[in-house]
Amino acid sequence: MTLQPLVPVWLLALLVVPLLALTVRQALLAGRRGPDGVVRPGAPRAAWVRRTGAVVLLAVIGLGPSVSSTDRDTSVANVDMFFVVDRTGSMAAEDYGPAGDQERLDGVRHDIVSLTESIPGARYSIISFDSQASRQLPLTTDTRAIASWAQTFDREITRYSQGSLTDRPLEELTSALRGSAEQHPANMRLVFFLSDGEQTAEGEPRSFADLAPLVDGGAVLGYGTAEGGHMKEYDPDVAPEDAEYIVDWSRPSEDGEPPRAVSVLDEETLRGLADQLGVPYAHREAPTETASLVAGIDPEQVAADGRRDVTSHRPVVWPLALGLVALLAVEAWFWSRSASRSLVRPAPGERATSRGSEVRR
């Protein structure tokens, strides 16, 4: 049994203490005779005892006696999942799927939704990167928001592209993981990095190794093939079927027309990234199951270590409330009797006048 006050204790004391002092004092003084030997006027002692009891019950109800219970919240798995999504132009290369003619982004869309369904009740966040990185969705339990983003996002506009480097989301991912660790230190943090690993910008990508202590699991998912694929330009004002394929101006051509650019999967870069984060690497060639990617994540184990224990307090005030109602009902009954007697009984002066008039008659 614990106390969960219904109102601040100081406010309850401000209300109850004066009332209790009044009723106790009147109960002690009721029925005593004054210096002249006459019984003091006022309500009988029993009435003031009842009123004292009502005040005490009111005070106890205000303190909120409650029964505590600890349950496991099965609606939320204490897992924070971070999807880091490559949106550079190469992710539109058409070398994915059973026939090898789908965009790599189709695989990303499938895998985000599938991984979300593999661990229901977790909190999910999406960080995307192209020429810049940004957090598209903060941690949320709304799976519909995740699925909606996955089905509607697209690659960056081709004319704005500045090449690709896999370290562009490093700052955003660092901030997200540290924020999760500070706010929910007991939660399990999973990172899924979805990319083709292609590096076309100048510079050497920075390491993600410093984030490894903050990562409990996940995977680096690679999209594309060693042979590579062609990709179309992207302009939101041009219909996809009307878009032109990106060409490689650096390669010579025999007929005067530059050949189509080819994007190739860079597994070496992705495997190195997986080693830095301390997670496995998986090559995604088709929209297959993703349950194996989270096979080592046991939501039951997460629950067993106490991460999902929720303590609730159930107020137990109804017996006290019944007692208070009973005392108030008795008080009302005595008050009504006293009021009815005072209305029926004539004043002594009026009775004498009535008799005098009768005599005169």
C-alpha cells in the first residue's frame, strides 16, 4: 500500500487541519457546564464526533491510498531502430530484383517495411543522405509513418548531385544514437545502413567505429551487383518514363554519343562500414525475408531484463468514500430532524399571546 495524493499535500493540510482542529475542540467542549453551571449550548458531543470522523476520512481520501502493481508492457518493445538510407543517384541503378531490372530503391523500400514488421512495437527513426544528411523521422512508434515514407521517398534531384560518400550521415547518426542512449539508456539500439557503398566524391570517408559502443545490433545492407546497372536522371517535373538515362561523359564513344553511366556495388566499402559498427553485412539482391537479419534480437529477452516493467498505482478509496457518505447521510438526517422541530414548535411568546386572546374571548 502506497500513498498517491490526489492534491498537493500542502493544499490538503491547509483544508483539513483547521477543520479537524475545530471539530475536535467542539467535541471536547460539548456537554460541559459553564461557570454558571448551565450546559453550554450547541450540538451534542456525538454530532461533533461524527463530524471529526468525516474530516478524517476526507483527509485519508485526499492522501490517495493505492495498491501498486508492476506489469510488463507488451505493447512496446524497448528497441530503437535507426534506418540510414542512401538517396544518392546511384541508388536508382536498375540491377535489383529477380530479373535484375528494378531500381535499388525498390529493395530499400521493401526492406524498411519488412524490418519494421519484424520487430513490432519498437521505436523507429529514418536518417537519409545524398549530398547532405538529414533526419527524416525522429524516433516514433507510428509504423504507418515509416511505411508511408518508405513508399514515397525518392533519390536526390540529379542536377543537384555532388557525388556520394558513405560518411555523410555520420553526424546525424551520432546525434540520434547519443540522444537515445541519454533518454532511454536501457533500450536496445539497432542500426540498419542501406546503401550501394559507391564513393564518387573526393575525400576519404570517416570511420563509424566510435559509434560501435552505442550499437547493439543491426546490419549494413548492400544493393546492386558487381556488373552494375544504368540509372535514369531524376527530376520531379519529368515523368519517370520520360526521364533520360545518366551518361558517362568521361568514357569515349565510337558513335559520338557518350555511353550510359554504370553504377557498381562497392562491397568492400560496405563490409568495412559493417566492421566499424560491429554489425554484419548482407547483400540484398531481391525482396526476400528480413527476419534472419534480426534473428538475434529476442523481444522476450528484452522484457525479461526488466526494460519493459511498468509500475501502476490503483487508488483504493471507495471503502473510505462509502464511510464518508454514510456519516454525511447521518448528519443530514439529524439536521433535517432538528430543522423540522424548529419549524413546528411555536415560540413561547406566541403561545402566551394565543392563550391571552382565548381568555379575552
